[in-house]
Amino acid sequence: MGENDIIATKQQVRKAGDNIRIGIATENDYEIVSFWRSVHAQIMSSFATSINRKLKTNKITPIVVARRLKRLNSVEYKLKRFPDMKLDRMQDIAGLRIVFTNLDNTKTFQQIMEQTYLKGIKKFKLLRTSDYIDKPKDDGYRSIHQIYEYQDTTKRALELQLRTQLQHFWATAVEVLGITSKSKIKQGEGEEQYKEFFRLSSALFCMIEQTKIHENYNKFTQQEICQKILELDKKYNILAMLSGLLVSSKNIEEFQKKIHYYFVIDLDMNTKRLRITGYKKSDFEKAKEYYDFLEQKSKNANNTDVVLVSSDKIKTLRKAYPNYYLDSREFVEVIKAAIKENIKS
């Protein structure tokens, strides 16, 4: 598949996206979307190789580096949420995430990437950086997002997320609650008590990491924030709910001694079972076909969540995507420790 073939398809991609937005998409439209998503896999893999090289050169050891192709339901939601969004210009079809142990490493690597890719003389050019650590989103979300463009005529883009482990714990808990409650907390929907709980938790984590706090919460002390979290938890039992959502994933052990690069993760919410299917790097088409099949199946079932990710080791998947394991234990432990330290019984 050459550049000209991809460019020729972009108009079809835009039309397919428009049809999805207004609810008249055909099976052919979804096949076009699947193709468009798949042509981002190669540049995502190439960028991951460059990132790993830079991490090694600069002697920065992250907790995890992971990659994913955007889920179909996320594509659909984004198209409907933003009426002016065109699918061929959606910049996070391919996404990479690096989780660091601390804020210093996160900021240092941000600077390294900016110094390397702002000039656009490499295969990738940095288009923009959105720093949600220095300026947290209204919902409390914190991370650094960078958009890169592949330097050929197709103008494909990808998103790189840089975050600390503590920020990752918070984002994971938000997604876990969203998956289990079907309330789209991540997209700003859902019950107000949950949204306020996560805004307060974000403010607490800002204090722990000594970063800027959202203006709505920067006048509170750490003790006051903990007291508010405690009051919400006593009323709605949020921490206990998050603690009791682990899924069964018995089939994962069989991958430990096998070499896989792509993984299709299939979470069944009815049975709380997680199934992971691994593929070699050369078997991307097989992984894609199975991913497409499960996505279409989940559209009808409405009780499963499916994603195609890539990782060099199976054991890093849980660290990179604990939300699919419904695992918020680290988040809960940090919150409980802070409450114990700040609220004297």
C-alpha cells in the first residue's frame, strides 16, 4: 500500500466518518474506517522504535511504553461529540503512552522530544504540545499530549501521552468507573458525585506531586481535600466499589514464554472475564481481522470492550492498560493513605 493509495482513500475516509456521525454508515463505511486505522499501525511502530532508542540514549527508564489503535466506539463518540471533526484529520487514531516514575523524568522527556522533532527534519514532526499537568483539565485530567505528523504526503498523525505513575493511577480509575457504570465519566458525563470525587482526587494528587492545582481547588488545604473525599466516599462507597472490580484473566499466563507484539484485549463485563489473544509482529493483518470481528460483535452485545494494542512484553500490558483488568488498586491505596495521614480519627 503506497502513499498514493492512502491519499486516494482519504476522501472516502472523510465520507465514511460523516456517515457514522449522522447514523447512516454502511458495512463498506466501517471497512474503510478499519483500513484507515490499520495504515496507522506502521507509523506507530516506527515511532515507538525511535522513542525506545531515545529513552535508552538518555538513560531514562519508564515504567511502560505502550501503543494502541483507537477503538471504533471511541472514534464514533468523538465524531458525534465534535460535529466539525473530520475522520481523515483525527489525530489520535494511533496513540502511544509512556508512564514515568516521577515528574522530573516526564518533563525531561517532553523537552527531549520537543528539541528533536519541532524542526520537522526527522520522519516525524511535532505539531503541538498540550500540557495538562501545568494546566489540569476541568475534570482533573493531567498528562502531556503531543501530536506528531508523519513526514510524507499522507499527513497521518499520531498522539503521544506522557504521564507520571500517579497521573496514570487517576486516569485508570476514571476509565474503570466509566467502563463499569457505562456513564462515560472520561467524556464528562455521568453522576455528579463521581465527577466531583475525581476532581478532588486530582487536586490531592497535584498536592502530592507539587504541581499546579485547578483554580477551583487551589484554595483548599490537603486536609480539607481529604475530608471532602472522605465524605463523598462514606456516602457513595466509591473506594470499595473500585476495589472490588478485578477481572478473571486465567489465559494470560500461557503468553509468558511466547513472543508476541500485537494483543487483542477483549473484556466481557457480564462475566468479568478478560481474554487476550497475542500475535507476532508479522501477523498484524490477522490481529486486525480478529479485532474488527470482535468490535462488530461488541456493537450488538453492548457489554464488551475491545482494543488492539502492541507491546514488547505481555507482562507490561497490565501496567499500561490496568483499566481493562478493572484494576484500580494503586489509586485506592494512595487515596486511603492520604486520608489516613490527613484525617485523624
